Amino acid sequence: MSSTPTYNATLQERIHVAPGLAIFRILPDESPIPFTPGQFTILGLMRSSPRLPEAEEEEPPTRPGDRLIRRPYSISSASQQQEYLEFYISLVNSGELTPRLFMLQPGDRIFLGTKAAGLFTLEQVDPACNILMVATGTGLAPYMSMLRTHALSHDQRQITILQGARHSWDLGYRAELAALARQNNRFRYLPVVSRSDEEPPWGGLTGRLTPWLNNPSLPQLCGFPLEPDLTHVFLCGHPEMVTDASQILTDKGYTTGTRSAPGSLHLEKYW
């Protein structure tokens, strides 16, 4: 019988983004694991760990004794970052792990996976192809890793991030992405807010995210055409968004393909 994995990393910093949204920087005991931007690894805490008092009450455990609760999370730091691994995480009040993660303070211990996995990467995208990265919520995390690492290193490539959130304060990494767009004319950042009437005047795009994929002005906003032969599209975030957006893009001729013959549409559903 295998033993329970032990904690092998330390929370270095937790950066508050908005209520229920935070960036976690985790320092492994050993050197950070190698990974390809877009991949994920595992975070874990014991069930006996403190839990947010305001979170929904848990069901009683189905078996006696303590256990390690583990969940996969996309890495948002650059692959060459050697000090820590960064994760962009949303609190799920009914969840097992996140109400415990959000109780952590710098210096607290945590379990970190010893390897990365996942195929949601740029490895099979032609360097000459443009890329539209579509995200809701913490689905932005893998794109941050891609951009921070090498996504804009190909001279011919243009990249746009289309990011949806209810409110402007829920747009994680907004300042960093806006700064990158100002500094690099091959990158554009298009945040979309669905509840603009509930906050101070918002000068950006409004409405639900997925209808923008059918908006005739989107190619001009991106700076490139939404055509499968010229532009790859990545979708990451809420499963409903991914499903709806996939249908819109499939109708435009996009295909997901296979590992041996990848298409121009790439999907990653969160939770």
C-alpha cells in the first residue's frame, strides 16, 4: 500500500486579485519542475487542513482517517522562472480544496506535483500562424505562461487575448497584459465585461464573451482574420463557454484534430 505523499513546497506569496480570486506563488523544496507553457501540475492539502469558515459545509468523510486532496492547476509562470511556480486560482465555496488553499498564509506548507502534464500548448502551432487566446476566469493562467515564455518570439506571429469577466476587477493580470499590448505591436488585449452597469464607467468591450466570436468586428479588433488556415484559436475556462465557443468556431471551419494531426482549435475545460 502506497504512503500518503508529504508536503514538498511552501507558499511564498498569495496575491489578492478580487474576492475569491488570487495568485499563488509556490516555492518547491527542490528545483521547480520542468514544464511546457500551457501545462498543469497538482496542488494538494490534507483534509484536516483549516478551511474557510464562510465556505459551504462539507459532507462527512466517506472513510476514516486523513487524506490528501489533490487537484490539477495550470501553471501561469514562465517556464524559465526558477524561483517559484505561479497559479491563478478561483475559490469554489462548495469545493474540497480551494476553501483550504485560501486559508494558507505565506510560509505554510503544501503538496506540489513532481511533474507537469497536458497537451494544451503551442508546440504544434505553426510559427507563422496567428493565435487567438480566449479565456474566462482563471482560464487565463496557461496563456500567461505562454506569453511570459516565448509565445511572441516568432516575428510573423500576432497574438490576441480575448478575456471575459463579470466585472473589470475580476480581470486578473489586466495591468500586465495591457502593458504588454502597449509595448508590443504584435499583441492585443481585448477584455470583455458582462456586467458593466454594476461598476464605474467601462470603456472597453461589453456583453457575454462567446457572441464576440461571431461579431464581424472581431477580426479588425484582433488585427488578423479568424480563418483556420491562418489563425489558431485556444479556448480555456468555464466548460459552458468552451462548448459554446467550440460550436461557433466549428461552424467557421475550425477542427480540434488529434495528437498526430492537430487541428486549429485547442480546448481546455476547467472543472
